[in-house]
Amino acid sequence: MGWLFPYSAHHRRDLIADRIADATWERNSDRAEVQVVTLAHCYRGGRFSGILWYVRQANIAGVEVDRFIACDLLKYSGDNGTWGYKDMDEGAHPYFYSCPLKYLELVPKVACEEWRAGVRAWHARQAEKRKTRAARC
């Protein structure tokens, strides 16, 4: 999968708003209403790139059928002055681990245990770094 650069995303906040917006459509097979809502989201990164983490829930005819953790790699393209994204979900084992731990609790269905172990290990290393810094002060 490549990068997508929506024409209208001249600001990071616009791209994030578009990516986390709730959506509703009608399923072709039985005309049931499909609704996808964002339960949580956060952005981790800098001025010209970062990761958008979010948890989404899919409902069909008002009944929850799935929850998943997704991440979008975001970056700014100076060539066309817009923000773009590369989207992935937990099952793709993104090699990024800054996903908030509470998101793992929000999505009990595990798509990739190896990735979740990496998230827990990343947070443990961050906590150890904070503890070491605090001890030096």
C-alpha cells in the first residue's frame, strides 16, 4: 500500500478530522445500515510527520460486530503542500509501538499478539526512561 494525499488536506488537523470522522453507509448485500464510529484517537509525532492512532467500532443494523485498532502514518509533502497518510491496522503488524495501552483494553479481540507485546514493551521502556531521568534530577 502506498501513500494517499487527499487534495483538501492542507492542514494536519483537517486530515485527522477526516480520518476519525464517523461514517454510515448501506451494505449492498442486504441493505443493512453499517456505521463505523471512532471510540478513541490520539496523534503522536512532530511538526511534519507522526502517527494517528485510533480505535473504531463497526455496527451493522445497530449491533456491534467489530472493534479494531488502526494507525495512520502521517506526513507533510512540501511538493504539493498537503498532508498524506498510509493506513494500517493491528493485523498488519505495524512496526510502530506508541499506541496507548488503553486501546488494547478497548479492543479485546487480538489480531496480532506479537504487535501487542511490542506495544507493552515500548511502554515499559518509556516508563523506565522516565524513572531514570527523574532519579538524575
